[in-house]
Amino acid sequence: MTTYTRHPSSFKDPSGFVFESEGKIYRQVNQFYAAQYRQLLDSGLYKQLVDRNQLIAHEEVADNKTGMSEWYTTLLPEPISPISYPYEWCFEQLQDAALLTLSVLKTALQHGMILKDATPYNIQFHKGKPVFIDTLSFDTYDPKQPWIAYRQFCQCFLFPLYLEHYLKTDIQKILSTYIDGIPVDFVAKLLPLKSRLSLGVWLHVYLQHSATTSPRANNKHTAATFSKKKLLDVISHLTNIITNFPANKTYKTTWSNYYEDTILSKEYLQEKEKIIREFCQQTNARSVLDLGANDGYFSRLFASHNMQVIATDSDNRCISRLYQEVKQKNIQNILPLMLDIANPSPAIGFHNQERAAFHDRIKTDLVAALALVHHLVIGKNISMPVLADYFNDIAPELIIEFVPKEDEKVKQMLATRPDTFVDYDQANFEQYFSKYFDTLEKKAVVGTSRTLYRMKRK
């Protein structure tokens, strides 16, 4: 038996669990799930889903690495990195994850199986697209039973999409609070009156809410046989609802038009791009975390140098636009994620270990912080010494831009508040960061007072 560590999020399913051993991630299949696992393979369902790139592929390892008596077999899945969570996805990412779940369910039914759960944590974004990762989610289909995961699908997928669609606001923080799905009574109270004009809202929100609050809801004798045709009709209806959400949102956000309306000049952008390209040629980094990426202008530049890019921004519309471009152009090495740098995803769930914190999951060779420092220091009141310490924690190598008080954008920020930032200047910036980093290159952006640095952690 080898040494192994069970993954802290994999504890709820008696069918098996995920564990790490000798630097690799495995999934153990228990005897409890042996029959369903054989059906998954023997029915052709596994092969069809893998061939469609809808299910992560695995190798079988005939080795009981845990030494448990419940062991049936060990799976070595294709590696996925990084791991992201639904509360870091934009609307369209959650939408595509929902559609994938329904597609996998429909294909499973064609092979005599069904999904026993429907959580977005069964999905990861891999090579630019969503893929189903939980091989043990499939169960033998019983035509006498309704889909047991219907409520979970609504709470985890449909309800968040409805809320963002009707309320025109981000729902990621709500998802991070309700990690098992948003309750129907909560959704029914939040949705506006105009939502009642939607048949889908009536059927999947208000009717479901009524059923759960009715005295008859717990009377098992009222349940009728749920035919396969009924289930396929439900899948079709849910698919139509989710597919037909508007692709492009009409509302603007703070940064969604940054490069069109708020950038200093095209010349600035060109000069900055020239410098970043030079920096990319000098680094051996193969992965980069682009903080404050906006709609991914420089994320695409990093990707063009064959880096694996995690592009983050707190603005939903920016990340949505980048994700749509990733889809349309089949860009496999950019993962867009929503992230508030001043309040990143924490460790949550059972024992605060079920879902790891953002920076515990996202480890890259390089961190990019372009036109960001002034927003964090002046906009978020994060002092430069604290900021330097933060970057030391997350950045083996750093490309960072300093924007001084003489810059027009900083002047605009300070016009509406007292200037209490006495140490916000280039000399102090260099001093604070020199505690943790060696400056490898330093280049002024021609035509501006801005400076770009390439640094390496000491």
C-alpha cells in the first residue's frame, strides 16, 4: 500500500472517492459501485461521452493504493489544472456547464443509466471547454422513478441563471454562500413580478416552491410513475430555457468598455504591448495568472507565447466577453475566471476544507498585474507594503505596472477623495517591492509616466 491523501471535498459518496498519491490524482471505485461502473463501461456510455469530449478520460490501475477492503478498482483520470468553482464562473460558463449536464444525462438515458446528482462541481473547464469529471455520478436508470437530481439541478444551475437574468446583477457571492444550491423559497422571493410571465419560471420555480411547502409534499403515496418520455420532456424543456437566455447582456459595467472608452490612447496600448512581448521572450514561465485582465487583451498575448493563462477580473461582463471569444476561437490555453483581488474565493464548505481558497488552487510561474496597483492602493486602500507582501506570496515571477499620481487616471481617482497616500510614488514602490523581488527589467511606457517591471522573487 502506498501513502495517499484523501481529497477533502470527496467524502459524501459511498461509491468511491478522490485521493492524491505520489503527486498524482486518483479516483477509487468501491465495491458498492462495482455494478454501475461495469455498466458505464460495458454499455458504451463511457466511450461515447469521452469521444465527444464530454467526460474526462481515465486509465484503470489494478492496484489497491489505499489498502481498503471496499476497493474495487482505481482510476487515473486525465489531469485537470487549475480547478475552478461555479462562484468563479461568469453567466455563460455556468450556462454551458448546465447544458453539458443535461446532454450527459440524455446520453446516459440512451444507455440505460441516469445521473444521480447534478452539481456544477461535477464540471471543470479543460482546454477551453466544460467537461464532466465525476465518473461515479452514473446510476442504473429506474423507469419507475423521477430524476432524483432534478431539484439539485434547479438549485445549482437554473435558479442562479434566472436570478442573474432577471436581476441584472452578479450572483457569484450568492453561489459561494449556497454551495449546495440556492433554495427555491429564496429564489421565489427574489425574482421580480415580470418573471411570472415565463412558463419556465412558473413550472420550475413557483410550482416547485408550492410543492415543497404543501402539506402533501411529504406524502409518498401521491407520487405517480414517472415515464421516460416525461423525463425526456423535462430535459428538453430545461435545455430550451437555458439555451435561450440572451447571449449578450445589454447592461454596461464599470470595466466592460475599458479598451474602447477608458484606455489612455492606442499609442499607449501599442507601446505597452511591445514591452510585454519583450518580457515574454525573456521569461521561461509556462503559466501566468493575469490579475485584472479586463476582457483579456494581454491574456491573449500571453497565450500566444504558449503560456497557460488564468485570466481574472471582478467584472462579469469582461470575463463573459473573454469566455465567448475563447469558445469562438477554440483557444485552449486561457481560462477566464471572476475574481475580486481584495476578496478572493476563500476556503469554504465542511471544515473549511471542502472547497479550497483561490490562491491555494491557482499556482502559476508568473503573475501579471497591469494597470492594477493604483486601483488596489487608492481604490481599495491596500497599502503598498501589504501589496508587495501579497505578490510575494503568489508570484515566483512578476510583471507589474506602476501608474504614478501624475497619470490622468490616478488624478481622476483622487479628485473624489482626499489624497492620504503619502508614500504612493515610484521610489517607494521600488523600495517596498525590492524587499521580496529582484528587478530583472524596467521599462518606461513611451508617451506616458507609467513604468513596467519584470521581477523575480528572491
